[in-house]
Amino acid sequence: MLPCLSHDIPQRIRNRTLSAVTLTKHVLADITQRDHLYNTTTRLLTQRAIKSAEKIDYAVRNNIDPGPLAGIPFGIKDLFDVRGEITTAGSKILANTPTASHDAILVQRLIQAGAIPVALTNMDEFAYGFATDNAHHGPTYNPHDTQRLAGGSSGGSAAGIAARFFGLSLGSDTNGSIRVPASLCGVWGLRATQGRLPTQGSYPFVKSLDTVGPFADSATSLTLCFEALSAEKLPLVDHTSLKIARLGGWFANNMSPRMESAFNTLAHKINATETVHIPEVARARAAAFLISASEGAELHLHHLQHQTDDFDPAVRDRLLAGALIPAPTLVKAHRFRNWFRRAMHTAFAQTDILIAPAVVGEAPRFDQPLIEVNGEMVSARANLGLYTQPLTLAGFPVLTLPMPCDGLPLSAQLIAKPGREDQLLALGKALEHSGAAQARLLQA
């Protein structure tokens, strides 16, 4: 596993106390040896990784800046194009498509910053799910308890960091696919402002909602990674001047006792004494669900007609249901989306950051199909997005922050105004420094 947190690696590479090639070979061997326990990766990028590491070591020997992410191994959700690899999006339906001729823009930017691509990571087929229980590649198991879900759809990317296979990874988030697995696995995750990070070279799920972003083992690494991905230096932010409030109503209901305790502790530490209520949250979640189902079905209509049996059965059934949604219903959902976005802006009139739980509680067990929501027992997997799906509709940036707690990981969502990732990351780093937030990683 990684010998240290990823933000320490570039300095060790620069002062030659660590070789990028040695580290990369160690990481590849470690994944080969241990990943049968967690199933976080689907393909190793062995030759590509070693060649990238050789370039880093060459740059250091010749006093050339190797980049801010020099030597940090990273995983890539298998819906991003990687040159020479087939982009399968977790599906056998795409297994015979041509290999990618170019890296996705975000993959390019991480490599240009010195990071080392080591593996493609497991995911729900076509990014449609919250579990990373893939019919073709098998489930990804939570490294903190392999009887439990890692979350999805970017589960391999989050679990690979928790297992300390890599320090950074790429994911996508349409309805919570970064936030849910980051929470269940106890790592840092960032859903960027919709449209801020380029999606070119990533296989779509719902084009009108799709967002991409990184996972990391520390807030510092997440910040460096986001700067590389956005190709811009973030301004300095005085986190002590930020006004923070908690979301009430929908976001205050259904938390497990452990989640409620950890969340209240976090709110107290950051002086989030005020409560803000967003209207029509249930309708926002329903609208996000309808848009996802309908647009996802439209994208795969040809495959549904001609390769029905090749789908993951759970994904196929959701897409078939989405194909039956009437067009007027979809139009109403998009109209409501515009209204809800304005309501979100109104919610920020007197505050800079809003906080909410990321999921209702700890990672569900694979054999635990139901959880309690509003007094009823409902599907655990379908409701892991209870707190993430409504926020999807507005496209605001959200940081998943791992909270200190005993037992399995628990996380909060920190939401900022569009384009204010700088505020989220500044607060995240401050909380990490104070011990009020910390990734949960396997111990060496």
C-alpha cells in the first residue's frame, strides 16, 4: 500500500528519497496481491504507469519540475477514455468498441501534473447505480468491512483510495456517484460545479446532469488535484470568515443515531448554528430521478432494442422503465429544475456554505436490502442518494468531508455557490488540520 499520504509523495520524489518507478512498481504489485479482497480495479495500466514514472524520475535527475502531483498514483473510473484502452463504462456492451485514441482531458491534465495512471476502476454499469455491484465485473467491497457496499457508481475509485492502492482517483457524479462512495468508504470527494471541469472523453450517463470530479486521501491532495484538473490556481480564502449554516427539513430527517451525533459535532465545531430550509426537496429528488431515467434510456435506446440480454439486469430494467416516461413529464422536470436552481441561490443569500449529511448512515451490508426512511422500510441501494439526488438538480459544487467517528465511516456534504470550490477546499483543509475531518484509510 502507499507508504504515506499522497500529498507527501511529490516532495519525497523531488528530494530523491523516493523513486517514482520504485513506488509505481510497488503499487502495481500491491494491487495484484490485495485487490482480490476488494475488487476496486478492472484493468492495470502497467506499461503506461511505469513509463510515466520513468519520465518523472528523469525530470528530477535533470532538475526539471516534475509537476505538483509528481509520482502520485491515480485510478480512473472506467468511463474516462485512456489511450489504447477500450472505454467500457462497466458494460460488456462496449467491450468490442475501438480503443481510445486519446486520453480524456482530465486524465491528460493529471498526467501533465506528474500523477501516474495505474488502473481503471470498477463501477456500476453505465454509471447507473449507488452500489458498484456490477454483473460483469462483480461487486466492489468496502475496504473497512467487505460484507458492506462501497457505494457507487464510482465505488472502485473511492474504495481504491480507502485501501491505499492510490492517492487520487477520477469519478463522475450525476446523482451522487462521487458523494455516496466517498462517504461510505471514508475518503475525500469533490463534485465540481456542473460545467467547470470538462467532460470530453468521458462516457455520458445523463448529459444534462453529468458532472466529474476527484477523490483523494487528504484535503490537501484534493486541492492540488482540483487545481490540476481545472487548470487554474485557486485563490486564498480566509475560512474563518465563511458563514456556514446547516440544511434542515429533508436533510435533518432519517439520519441514523451515529450519523446524527457525528453531524451535530461537526456543526458545532464550525459554528453552523443557523438552519436553512430549501423548498420542494422531495420534488427535486423526483425530478432528478425522472431526468436521469429518461435521458439515460434515450442514450441507450439502440442497445436496449438490439442487445437487451447483454445489460446488467438491474440497469436494463431501470433504463426500460425510463424509456416509458412521457415527454411532457420530462419537460416539467426540467422546468422545475430551473425553479429549484433559483431556490438554491436564494438559500445562499445569507450564507457561504451549507452542510448536510451525505448518506443516512454507515455502509449497508450486501445482505441488508432495506433501511428505514420516513418510518417505512425501503430499498437501501435505491435510497443511498436520499441526500445527494436533490442537490444534483442545481449543479452546485459539493465537497464530501469524512467525519471523525468510531466504527464505520460517516461523511457530510459541504455545498457552496457555483464556482466556489475554493471556499469548500479551504474549509476542508482547515478542518483536516484541526482534526475535525480525516480520511479513513486502511492501516499499514
